[in-house]
Amino acid sequence: MTRFIAPGRDIPASFVVFLVAIPLSLGIAVASGAPVAAGLIAAIVGGIVVGLLGGAPLQVSGPAAGLTVIVASLVQTYGWQATCAITLCAGILQIGLGASRVARTALAVSPAVVHGMLAGIGVVLVLSQLHIVLGGSPQHSALANLVELPQQIIYNHSAAVIIGLLTVVVLLVWEKLPFRRVPAPLVAIGSATLIAWIGGLDVPRVDLPETLFGGWRPPSVPDAPLPDLVGAVVSVALVAGVESLLCAVAVDRMRPVGVPRSDLDRELMGQGAGNLVSGVLGGLPVAGVIVRSTANVHAGALTKGSTVLHGLWVLVLALSCAALIEQIPLAALAALLVALGLRMLDRSHIRSLRRHRETWIYWITLAGVVVLGLGEGVLLGMALGACLALRRLTRVRVRTEQRDGRWHVVVAGSLTFLGVPRLNAALADIPPGVPVDLDLDVDFMDNAAFDTIHTWRLSHERQGGKVDIDEIHESWYKDAMTGETAPKDKSSGNVRWWAPWSRRERGPVRDLDDASPREVLLAGVREYHGRTARLVRPIMAELAMAQTPDHLFITCVDSRVVPNLITSSGPGDIFIVRNVGNLVPRHGARVPDDSVMATVEYGTSVLDVKTITVCGHSNCGAMAGVLAGGSEVEHLPQLSNWLRHANYSLDRFLHEPDHEGDVSPLARLCQMNVVQQLDNLMSYPWLKRRVDLGEIELVGMYLDLETAQVHILDSEQGRFLAVPEEVSDGGKKGAQATA
């Protein structure tokens, strides 16, 4: 069970997050038009309440810039007390949604819409806060702020401009200096406050009540139409919920080894509890915040204790240092939010969306949020995203070419009645009487499409032609011919590519008895060019300039072990090193060999892989040679020399008791060899250090060839166990091996 707190890691991390949270919480409160204390209350509640009740251990919650536009509109329309009531009700709605276990459905929103929404909020935030930086006041809308901005630049030259520019300069410069353990926002706000105090500058400053809850009044429901209030509650609940869930997923990708994945339903209920409490106490709405969460992970946090402690530090500061907080110039906070808003315009998201041709959804959502408003912009983006998805689901590609006296037709995509006109046009161009290879690479075929293909086939064959239909993935045409109506198993994939050449029933690789090995190999390449290359070309083009695998896979050269097959991985997923017996020479071995560790060194230091897996297998010829004392391979001097690296495995086999009485000696040695190679990896001090810090995870795997089953090493039991069908968040103890 996960500890509540790891003092040596969580306490320092909590101070880092606390220092980041203070200026951001104050700035977001000011930008929202809420009392400044509301930002501190939300930070306290987000840390303590959501930290204790939520399901994302390393996520930090509090007032979020993504909610600024919504809250500012609610405050202007209904007043602050009513906004607190809306926050309270939004929390209740989030608790209900989390209890209904629908959290993952929120992740179905297109990332293009989410990033476009956040970028639009960033633009609105920048346009409004620039007015405060320039010594003026923001207007009622983003467009009005944009129109008024030139006047502010020309005619406003107050001391607030100096404070704002100083804050921006410190933010930019500090992040390039080697002192980044101290958060840049804290340094920027501290510098601006100090300059304003020393210079006696007359600029607006933060105004706090005498005590944190001194101005508290209970939330009140405004006298407004019920549909408007329901819409406000739903918008706060959904935007805060989606932002929190997306943040939790992003933090999961950064979490150290040993930290469980987020329970999204529990996290949504925790966010709901936080908003309920924050609304009652007079705080801003809370959500998971990526800036603070990233700082938490990078500072070394291991449990939710860091999140809870950061909330306690904010509470202590708010109760004891109100006079200090009141010295902070509002222009400095506005400048901080301008920088934060600009960061929300993340160009890396645009590059990622460009690869998937979804950039226009991003820009239209952004423009909609700025011009029409948050809700309207998001709905516009979601509608366009749905139209794009529908178009892609019904898009079909038809390609025809003539070679070697045959016509080749490739149909790819979802073949529905919408694609029948294009298919008919392509088939009509084929001359009568010629042989035709028709490849159907489709994930769906409706009756109209089947009828078109079948009618054309019958007509073409009546005219003397021959049609050879090959269904690459699923047998839609064949099943329609035979009346098979069973649902398709989408997980089965292409059953042809992994079959040995000798088992192929169709395709270029056939008649193997009369073909030379070279001809078989070239036939396989031609099959790849004809069937697979066009499918993987977009992926390979994306990977052509760089590889970013997360996994290093050390396994045997045995032809029966196919790493991509047993891990269901593809190009760019795993960095593979193979040798006889999946051996790793120990540090300082008498028989030096740097080939394996050169790969490990490159994978960990250059490619930054997070997992190193050693995978052995049953009936390993190398281990059989080791078990026979080397007599079987003594006529092979190079191999005999290499297998000396397995002497540690043999020693382990001879001296450790046999707890598995039904396992053959060879199988036992094959499994012990995997455990020993993990020990060998840990003999390298630089690698051991990174494993101990949780930067790299070691995994032991074993492939039983007879059953085609993969087993995972449970380091606590020292045994290889079957991989469970589905691993729960808290039950992954057998997934790693710490030698």
C-alpha cells in the first residue's frame, strides 16, 4: 500500500509547490474579479481537501487560469456570493459524476478542442491583464480589450508599467539562470514588491481582509432564470473536471516508478469535494493545475503528502503574513498572468495536431472562445471535431495500378454507401477479361458496398476475367458471402503478417519448396512493399528524423522470439538489443565486452528510456549449452567465449534451492538467467544509481514457447507469474524487478 508521506522527498517538494502556488493563486483571484483571499482559500482547499480525497497522488489542485474567464463572467453577472453558490453546486455535480464512474468519458473530448480552449483562455487572459500592467482597467470583453489596447499603450505611462515590465523581465531572465530551484514566479513577484516598496511607488496593491475569513458571507443563489444558473453550474463543473482529468493523465506519464496511476473517478469526486468546500468558504473554483503538478513531480514528490502539506503552508502564510502579501503590486500579478497566458499558447500542441490534420479545429476553437465566449467556442470546436471524425470514419481510399499483366485495386478505410461512387468509378476503369487482385483493407463494409463489389465481380468473371479478393484485416466480404454475422474481433488484427513464410496460404510468399532462401526473402520484401509499406509510411515519416522509445528490450537472438509480436509494439516503441542467451556482461568482467552496455548506455543517456526489460525464453539453446558444461559448443570458440558470461547464472542455478518442482532444469536455468542479468545490470554503479532514484525501472520477462505465454518476474517472490488480464492501479508490485 502506498505510504501517505515520504518525508525525505515530499516535504521539500511541498515547499517548492507552495512557493509556486502563492503568486499564481493571488494573480488568478485578481484576474477573476474575486476577492484576493478567495485565491488563497482555493489553494488551501485544493491542497488539503482534494489532496486527501482525490485519486491522483501527485496532482496539485487550486485556482486554475483555465477557469479565469468563466469566473470573471460569473462575478460580473451574478456577484461574488452567487458565484460561490455556483461553485458549491458544481462541486456537488462533480461528486455525482465521479460516483457514476463516467470520468473517462471526459477524455473523449478531442485534444484539439481542449488545447484550443486553453489557448483561447490564454489570449483572453493576456488581453485583459495587459490593461492592468499598463495602469488601466480591463474592458468587458476580449474584443473590447483588443480595441482599447492601443489607447492604453499610448496614454498610460504610470508606475504600474515599470512594475509590470520588471516582473516580465525577471520571469524571462530567471528561467535561464542556474538557480531554478527557486521558482521564477516567486522571484519575479518578490523583486517587483521590493522595488515598489523601496521606491515608494504609488501603485495599486493587494487588499486582504484583516483575517483570511474576515469578509466571509454565506453563498447565496441569485434571482436569475434557472436555465442560466444550471448552465453556469454545468460549465464550471465540466471545464474544471475535464481540465483536472487531462492534467491527471499528463502527470501519470511523468510519475516515478512505484507511484500508482490515478483513479480518475475518485479524482473527480475529490475535485467535487474541493469545489463544494471552496464554495462554502468563499474560495475560487479549484481544478488540477499542470504548472504546480509538474513542479511537484520534478521536485521529487512520491505521495499525496506533498500536495496536502503545500496547502498547509499556504494556510500558515495567509494567517501570519497578511501584511507582507498586501505589499504586492497588482501590476506584478497581472504581468505574471500575462506570462502564464502566453504559455497556454503552447506551440508544441500545434505541431502535434498538425501531424493529425486537426490544427484547424484548434484555431477555430481558439477564435470562438475569444470572439464568442468560452461555452460557445468549445461547442463550436466540438461540433467541428465531430464532423471531422464522421468524415474520417466514412472516408475510403481506392487505388488502382497495372503491373505484370494484372490489375491491382486497393480499397482502404471504412467502406460504406458514401464511398460507393468512388469505388464504382475505379472498378469501371478496369478493362473486361483481365486478371484483378482486389485488396480490401477495410475496417467496415456495409451492404451497399458489398453489393457493389459482388455485382462487379460476377460481371467481370462472366466476361472472362479472374478476380482474386484478399481481405487484409477482416473478412467482411467473405462473411457476407457465407452469411456470417458474428461481431468482429477488433483485437485480432492482421493474422497474416506474423505467420511464418511456410504457413502462408496467399500472397507473394508461396511455393516455398521450389524457391531459394534469397527468393523467399525478396518475396517477403515485395509483400511488405505491396501491402504494408503504404500503411506504415505516415508513421515512419514521422519517426524518420528521431526516435523516442521508452523501453529498452534485451532478449535472445532465437528466431522464435519476436519482441514486437509479444509486446504488440510497433516502429519507435522499443529499443532492442539481441544476443545469444540474452546476456549482460557484469561490470568489470574478465571477458570484456562493451556491446550490450553500449546499447544500454545510449538508450538511457541519449534516448532517455524509462524501462529496461530482460526477456528470456524456454528451450534456449545457449542455456542448454551452459547446462551441459560447454561441451556442446566447445568446437565454436567465439560462442564458448561469449557463454562465459552465463557462469553467474549457472552458479545461481546450482546454489539456489528449487522451489518449482515441476519445472525442468533447463526451464529453471532459463528463468534464473533472466534474474541474473538484472543483477548484472545493477552491477554498473551509474545505472544502479538511476534505478534507485526511480528514473529507470528493470523488468524481467520469460516467454514459454510451447504455450506462447509471457510471464513477468515478481521480485518479491522471486518467481515468474502469468501476466494478469488487467492490472489494477494499486496491484502492480510484480511488474518490476529490483535486483
